[in-house]
Amino acid sequence: MTHILGGRFSMTSSGELHVRDVRDSDAYIEFRCTGTSDVTAKQKISEAAKLEIHGKIKQFII
């Protein structure tokens, strides 16, 4: 498993994945979440999820 946080990928304070500058090739990445128990130190890994990319946004201003 490769950890990719940093660069275009970050995690929000609520635990959601945030991907900046989404690329078509991102649709081929399997994303998973990993949680570790503070009590037992056991890790649990989620099922894989993939992005569905629909069209392109040229510019988005808030």
C-alpha cells in the first residue's frame, strides 16, 4: 500500500479525502482509509474506493 497524502492529496479535519487538480488518471487509483486503535494498536483498512470523473472544470471561483 502506498501512502499518498501530501501534494495534491490531503485529509480534512473530519477525515474526508481532498484531491486537488483532479486528473483523468486519478480514476485508476484505489483509495483506502486506515484507522489505528489507540488502545490495541490494531489497524483496520477500509474497502477500496475509486473516483468517478465526469467532465472537466476549466475554472472554478468562489
